[in-house]
Amino acid sequence: MALVNLTGVTPGTWDVIDTDSAPREGAAVAVPLARLADEDETFFKAVGSVGAIVPTDAAYTDLAPLANKLAFVVIDFPAFGDGRGFSLAVRLRKDLGFKGEIRATGPVIPDQALFLKRAGFDTIDVADDREAAFKVALERFGAFYQTDFVGQLSVAHLRHSKTDSSDKDADGERKAS
């Protein structure tokens, strides 16, 4: 697998632990969300950094009590047509104020690269033979008609702000035509 970096963040490395294995002390670990919900503070103190492996059908509110304890979130897409992971990333960023790395795993496709970035993902795990296609897709467009999770102005907003300001005189009043 190759790791495609969308935002320039330094990607993390971690051990994936399942529901019944114990983490190494001080290790960075990725843990299924269902297990994290059952862990107490001693688990979080024993490991170096903790991340959640989240299925796309999870509610972002399930992450709310954990958001300040997590260093990263891995959203596992079951199929490229499952858009719930995009919504989950946006909610993590906007509603929960999550600042850590968000990584996409699963069968995402190069056509989704810019959407992943605009939804708040930092990195994507992709098959080695698809890495170049993802990197090309990231350069495809520089302007968008929709705002992104951080509120970047859309083409329409920029166009209207230029028109609005050029139609006004020095006092801010609309010029007579």
C-alpha cells in the first residue's frame, strides 16, 4: 500500500490492534471505535497515541467523547460509492474541532481525491499501482463551485464579490448605470 498525502501533514505510523489484543506500552495504536468506547483512562495513559478505526456507518457523535483523546482517525470505506465517510470527516472537523490526522482506507478511487481533501482528510491508503493516478487527480482543479470544510470561498462567491465591489462607488453606494 502507498500513502498519498493530501495536505502536507506529517502522516503517522501506528500498530493496528484488534478487539482482544493488548497494545505495547507507549506505542501509537489504531483501535476499532467499538473497542475504544469500552476502554477507560488507563488504556489511554498506557499507549503513546491512540487513533480510532471508524466504519462509515458510525455516527460522528460516537466520537465526541473521544475527540480530545484521539491523535488520528482512520475512516474505513467499505465501497467507493459510500459517501458517509466524507460526511463523517466534515463533522469531525467542523462540529468536533478535530485537528489530528484523518486517513481514508478502503476502495476509494482517484476521482475522489479532491473530494477527500476538501472534506478534511489528510492522507489516503491506496494500492501501489494507483498512487500516481491519485497524485494527478489532486492537481486536476484549482477552483470549486462549492465551499469546503474550512469555508474556502467558491468560484461563485469570488465572482459575486468582484462584481459587487466594482459596481459600487467610493462611498459604497451602487453606481448608476
